[in-house]
Amino acid sequence: MSKPVMTVCITGAAGQIGYALLPHLCSGKTFGPDQPVKLHLLDLNIEGVQTALNGVKMELEDATYPLLKGVVCTGDAKVAFTGADAVIMLGAFPRKDGMERKDLLEKNCGIFKEQGELLNTVASKTVKVLVVGNPANTNCLIAAECAPNIPRENFSALTRLDHNRAIAQLAIKASVPVEQVQNSIIWGNHSSTQYPDINAATINGKKAKEVVNNDEWYKNEFIPCIQKRGAAIIAARKLSSALSAAQAISDHMHDWFLGTPAGQFVSMAVDSTGNKYGVADGLIYSFPVSCSNGKWTIKEGLEIDDFSKEKMKATEQELTDEKKTAMEILGK
Ligand code: NAI
């Protein structure tokens, strides 16, 4: 018997990540080869944008995906969120030249407050929400704060792109195929303070640190490379990552809905409340997690050395500061 159709909502669907992501969702790569999907595509209620969104719908029709059971294009978030099983939030206010971080947060607070409140009233209590639009962790926190009817564990922000970047650099360094690298971790914020940690990582089953055996490279090349990779791509492409962001979103949702392989963990920014690594409660902080039955669990018991502690603290501090600013803007 075929599975019931799953409704997937994408906000900011007319943008560049949306365009790169839709083939993953419609081909069965994200939610499984037997999972039919219906898409709710939301973008700004502006004529030119809605016309572009309808152009995407035309292409989806022409791509003749057997799993695609319908496409709704809308400028109304209420229509987009109603009945959604998964919401992928790409739509955010972009950083403009000369804009302070606080101004960016202020613009995005407005968007994620409004959309969080709408999710709270029209979305199913079981909806899973992934926030990608930057500043992703704090936007996610705002949406979750404004949607108290939806369990906090149903909200997450994307750090899988950073995670995948770390896997890729380790594979290149060790000259092995990417699938031989596992259990690298991104701690904290999706920003340049994130801490890419390879202490638990393995390459072909051996400790990655021992295989690479080059602390100088790890600290002075690898960590800054991952932290600044997004900026390097913008400098080269004059556009931010879209192909790799789409792949990372697909990986994140795949693992969240369908589970991580036994013994493996991936990075997801999730509610920090109750974590065993000393990170303050109430943040959306990236941790190593494993997933099964649609739920994530923070991997416990990993050893944290002093170098790691310091890096984890720095990114926690940035998230605490962002939260404080966001709560001031929200008047909470
Ligand atoms: P884009 O600018 O091409 O597309 C964004 C789309 O969102 C546009 O079509 C815009 O009209 C729409 N939008 C803006 N405000 C909206 C609202 N209130 N409601 C609905 N739609 C709205 O941007 P792109 O490249 O697709 O990136 C999307 C976001 O993802 C950006 O914020 C970017 O910084 C972020 N990003 C996050 C990554 C992560 O790892 N967390 C990685 C790469 C990008």
C-alpha cells in the first residue's frame, strides 16, 4: 500500500536554495523513494516574485516526478503552513552592505515572530521545522518562542552544511572517499564562531586525529577553513552557497525523519535545554545528534578537552548575546 502524501512547505521557495532543493524533495532523496509529497511554496506576496514562483511550479510539472502529488504557490503564510508535516524556512531578510548584526536581527525577528505565531495557530503539533535563513539559530529560537503549542524539539536550525564541509575537508586531507569519514561535529552557531571538532571523528574506523596526525593543520587551517567557508564561496561565486546548502538540507531532513545509521551522529542545531555539555539552557545550539523514529537525541559522553571547551564557550556566548538582542526586540 502506498504511503499517505506528506505536505512539505518551503518558505522563500523562489530563491536560489529553493531552486536547488526542490529536486531533492521531489525525487525521493530526502524523504525516501516511496514517500509521495505535496509542496506548499511560499514567497513574498509581490507580483514579480509570485510570477517567478509560478515559473518554478511549471518546471516542477515538466520534470514529471512520479512522487510529486501537487504544488501550491502562495504569498500567504497561513495557506503555506496549513496541513504541513515539514516546514523548511529559507525566507529571511538578507544582510545588506553596511548593516549591523542588530539591524539584521531586527528585520528577521519580525519575520520569524510572525511566522512562528502563524505556525502556532495553523500548523499541526507534529510539524517538524528546519530554519535555514540567517541568522539561522536565533531565527529558529524566535519561531519556537512564538509557537508554544508546538514542542520545542520540533524546531531545528541548519548546521549540516558546516558538518558536511568538515567531512569533505577531512576526506581531502586524508585522501579517502567522503563516506569513510564519520562523526565530525559542529558545535554552536552557524556563524564564524562555530567550532568544528574532529576529536570524535573517524576515518575508515580509525581516529581521524591520529590518521591526520597534524594538530597545526587542524587548529590553524581546518578550523578557520570551515568557519569561513561560506564567505569564501560568496567571494568566489558572488552568491552564497546554494547547491551544497540544498544537499545539506536534504541530508538534515532525511536523517531527522528516517534516522541516522547505527553508531553515527550528525550535527543539528537544537534546543540546548538539559544538555550534558554545560551549554546554557534555552539556546538553539548545534550538537552531535543521532535520530530515530523522527526524534533527535544529543550524543552524550564525548570527552571535551580544554581547547574544545574554550571554543564551545565562545560560540555559546555569541548565541547568548544574539538571544538577548532578539528578546529585547521582541519585548520579552
Ligand atoms: P535568496 O535571496 O536567493 O532567496 C530567499 C527568498 O526568500 C527570496 O525569494 C525572498 O523573496 C524570500 N523571502 C524573503 N522574506 C520572506 C518572507 N518573509 N516570507 C517568505 N519568503 C521570503 O536566498 P538563498 O540563497 O536561497 O538563501 C536563503 C537563506 O538561507 C538566506 O538567509 C541565507 O543566508 C541562508 N543560508 C543559510 C545557510 C545555513 O547553513 N544555515 C547556508 C546558506 C544560506
